[in-house]
Amino acid sequence: MELLQELTFIQRGVFAAVLVGLICPLIGVFLLVRRMTIISESLSHVTLTGISAGVLAAQVTVVFQNVNPMYFGAVFALVGSLLIERLRAEYQHFQELAVPIILSAGIGLSAVFISIADRGYNEWFTYLFGSIVSVTLDDLQFMIITAAVVLAVLLFFFKELLAVSFDPEFAGVSGISTGRVNALFAVLIALTIAMSMKVVGILLVGALVTLPAAAAFRLAKSFRQNLILSVLFGQISVLTGVYTSYHLNVATGGTIVMTAVLLLIAAHGIEFMLTRRNNQRSDVHET
């Protein structure tokens, strides 16, 4: 606690960015395997609903004046994640409907709460697109605890999450409760979205979940390599983005995501060159 209190605002921002760059790509790899990356976009908008509800609640009643809106965002994200899993169970033959239903509800409620809440443009801009200078000590503590919980669950239930992600039918036959594992993973996604919004921004956190993992998938030859490369690309993205945004005075989330996009393009280029070189070697051996 004392060590965190001694950190400057820029050190808090960098520390927070490193945590986000670790957790988001890890969750993203599992999402890509499950072909459910769009769920991160849905939960990010639900998180915005919670943020706006927290801001509005602080204005309406004294009880919530000292409560960090991030906590409201986390609660709404958790509820939204469980609702998505519930709707997927209800619409078994049309499970993809769960995401747009929650996404639409989240956007609608956010618009209502934001229009009622009397807050300035700069504060909403920070929540939407991220800012390292806005990371408070309370925010950082919340992010550390959340990151520790997500990592612990991933390590403890790694085999179950892996089995359900690749082959849910086989996992069910093997005795794994796929419903509980899916609900647990939905909670992990919600916690990841909630902890990342101050650094990347609510509208862009889905990109940081997806892009480093997508770049890793172009180069990795195993699931373990996917995890390692995705975290590496995530760290490069957040650190480069934070440095650039601070010196150019632009939105942190935007620079982080654009760095991740460039890494994805570079990964495609490297894959193309490696494939071409291997093809040339094969042609030489055949001749």
C-alpha cells in the first residue's frame, strides 16, 4: 500500500497499462478459440452503463458520492456477462442473439444515464477512450486485485477452460460442467473489461482483447505459443501507446489500439514471408 502511494501519476498509469497488457490478451486467446470475440464489445457497453449509473447515483444521493464509478461498471459487467450466458441457454439454436440483445440494452441505458448526469465532456472522454493520467490510487488497487483474481482463476481452471473452448461436447462427456465453466469464463471477461477501461477506454477495450491474440495466431504453432506471443504483443501495444499518448497529448486508448493494429499487420507480413520462403525451399527440393 505504501509503495503504491509513493507512485507518481505517470507511474500509476504505466503500472496499470502493464496489467491491462497482460490480462486482456490472455482472455483474448480463449475468446478467439471460442469464436466469441464480439462478447467483449457487448460487455464494454454494459460497463459504460454501470459507469454512467455510478456517476448519476453520486449526483442523486449522498451515499454514493465517494464510490468509484469503476465499481458500478464492474458490477454491471458481471451481471451482463451472466445474462449473456443465460440468454445463450435460452436461445440454444440462435446463441449469437444474446450478444446484440445485451449490447443494445447497454447502449440504450448508457445514453439515458449520460444525458441525465451533469458531467463535463472531458470526464466522459476519459472513460470512453482512456487516459493514463486519470488512473487514481483507488483505480490501481482495484486493477491489481482484479488482475490477481483473473490470473488465479485462469491458472486453477486452465484445463477445464481449455477443454470447453476447443471441444465443449467432449468436455461435457468427460464430466466437465460446461455451463459452469462458461459462466466462470463470462465473469473473467467482465472483470477484464472493468479493469481495463481507465487505460484503454470502454469503446476500445475490445480491440486490445482481440488484436494481440489475432496477431499471435498468425505466428504461433501451439496454444502455449499463442498465449506467450499475445501477451508480448499486448505489452508492446500498451507501453508504446502510453509513451506516444503522453508525449503527443492524445487519447491513450487510441494509440494503444493503433499500435496493436500495426503489430497485426506486421504479423501478417511476417507470416507471408515465412510461407513464401518455405514454398521456395520446397520447390528447390522438388527440383
